[in-house]
Amino acid sequence: MIKRTLYFGNPAYLKTKNQQLVVSKNEEEDKTVPIEDIGVLILDHLQITITQPTLTRLLQNNVAIIACDETHHPIGLFLNLDGHTLQSQKFQAQIEATVPLKKQLWQQTIEAKITNQAALLKSQRVESKLLLNLAKSVKSGDSTNNEAQAAVYYWKNLFPEFLKFSRNREGPPPNNLLNYGYAILRATVARSLVSSGLLPTLGIFHKNQYNAYCLADDIMEPYRPFVDRIVCDIVRMNGRFLEMTGTMKEQLLSIPAIDVKIDGKKSPLMVAVQRTTASLAQCFEGNTRKLVYPAL
């Protein structure tokens, strides 16, 4: 079942009753949503109040909760600490994963990412042969840094020339749209990792000691072009006027539910991510050496 992404951008009081999330707003009738139907919850207003029992119930149902600051940028992510019945066993397999295995997994991840970047450029009528060649030549652990080589060409050619775009988290639009979309994607991936019994902190490539979601940042890489595609659509519709609007947020909030192709079949992105994280757990346990990623 596809889980829902709920966004709250106005003052609200969130509580729980009978396994339902109850939403109270000023002078409006209370609304309810079954907690079991929720996958991601975004809190984007400083006057939102959420009760402790509600937080507990949401986390028990493996809901990823994103908190935003006064500038509407996501700054925090809450996740369930007990997402799988065999979690301790899977943690151990993840911790004991060998360096050669991690390098192979990273090779597959970067190959899938660059291949999807090439597909997106092709759909934008941009020459993609360079990226396809880079995808085919990724070595174990991406020792020749094909990812960075691809990024230079990709970001230079993805958006219209009049934007003079440079990818920088603190840069001008559409960086704001990419940041927001990636935050939703990151939460979706982190949620699935927990559900698969894995530790989001322990990455296969990313190792920043200050990053609690290194593995999520690893696994989301081939999914980033799906976010980029939505941002391309927004740019095409809005030109230079790319300050975040409600309509843009609505488009980005659809990320977990968009269709992707995985193993030759269409699947909602959230379901595809679950397949990817399950295959990763299988790799750590020695049952396979193949990660399952979607194709754009």
C-alpha cells in the first residue's frame, strides 16, 4: 500500500485518538487520518503543536517526521528506532560488511545514478553520450570519481541557459526546489532503511561523523534524478520565477507516490525504495550481490 505524505504549513494542533491522527485548526472542524496510512509527515510552521502520544504512535508506525525551521527549510528527521523484528541480526550483518562488498555496492549505485542522469538529459533533448560512457566505466568504489565528472556536465546542461545554474545548497533557485525535494526523498529512503532493519547512520560510502543518515544519502543517489525531473517541469512552467509556492510544494510532495520503473515494471517510488533497501539488506547478509535500483 502507498503511504501518504502529509504537509502542515499553517498553525495546527495534532493529537491522536483511536489510532487516528486528529488535526485541529482554528474555527475548522477536526479532521482525522488513519496513522497506518501515513508514510511521511512534514511540519512546516512554528505554531504547530504535536502531543507526545502522537509522536509515539507515529514512530511506532514507522512514519518519518520532518521538522522545518522559520525559513521553511527541513532541519530535522525523526525515525523509528525499532523497525524490524530481526533488527539486531541485520545490524550485525551491516556492521560486518567487507570493504570489497561496499565498493561493489557503491559501484552499482553510481552506475545507476549516472544512467538515470543520462536518461533525464535525453528527455530534455540534451546530448547524453558522455554520461552513458561514464556510467559504463564506473570502477569498484568509483575509484576514478566518475560521479563527479558526470555531475559537472549534468548540472551545466540540465536547466535552461538563462538560469546560469550552479548546484549549491545555499545558491539561488532552483537550488531551493532541489533541496526541498531531496529532503522528502531522504526521509522516504531513511524510513525504508529502518523498515528493512538497517542502520541509516552507517553508510557504504558517505562517512561524515556529523551525519546521522549516511546510508540514506548513499542509497538515494540513483533516485535524485526523479526529483530533478520534477524540478525541470517546475522550471519549464515558471521560468525565472522560482521562489517556492504552494503549487510547487504540492508537486514536490508527490515524490513518494510518483511512478518509477524497477525490474521492468511500474511502481510508486516509495515501494521501489523499499525494494532497494530490502535488496541492500540481502547484500549485507550474503544472499545476493545485486542492488535493485529503478531506471528513469
